[in-house]
Amino acid sequence: MSIEREYNTEIAKFIDQIVKVYVDEKRFFVGQLKGVSKNSNLILSDAKNEKGQAYPKVLISQKYYQYVTLEEEPFPMQALSDRIATIFSKGHVKYNEEQGIISILNGKIVVDESGVRGSGPSAERVKKIYEQFKMDLE
């Protein structure tokens, strides 16, 4: 198999995956890879740069980036927050995207990617929602 064909086979596996495109050591874009031209120009959707600025689409010329890495799909905290909000009354569930945490009942219960912190019947209820949500993702 030629190197170019092998490269094309491997890059095709990145399509529709979350990737990080390094412009240099400190600057990058993270987003879903939607396309690659034969010249290795890239199209990302739902991208963010290193400062957290969001872009619906980014086209990156191959001469402006150094390398690309495959990233893990980020944990869908907003979707989890929305699911928890269906159980608690309006205003008691706040999702802080910057910190990646969900605060429930004014911080008595805190949820992040690694789990639920808090105690009592409400916290137990949130833990069940969290566990079910993780099972649904798999």
C-alpha cells in the first residue's frame, strides 16, 4: 500500500470525530472534522480556539497548521444539565460551561464529569440521573 493511500485511509477515520488542530505550540482549534481536501486543508464545525471563542465553521489551510490530534468526545454536560432540570423546578439547576459544572439547589449539589457531590435525597436522585445518563451514552 502506498504511503498516500495509507494516509488517506487514516485521515478518513478522523472524519466526524473531535480533533485538535495545532496552529503552533500555544494556538489551536478543537472541533468536529467535517472534511479534508487532497491538499490537507481542513474543515471544522462547532470549533473553539484556545481562548474558548466559538466558531460554527472553520476552514484551515494546510500551510497554517502543524499537526492534528484525535480528541475524546467531550462529556455532554449541557445535555446532562437539561435532563436534571426536568426533575427540579426552574431556576434550581445552573450549568457553568466555563467550569464544566452543574450547580443544583444553589450549590448544595454539584455535578461534574467525574460524578455528583452532595448528600441527601435530592443528591441521591441526581446520582441516579447521572448514572442513567452515563449508561445511555454507552
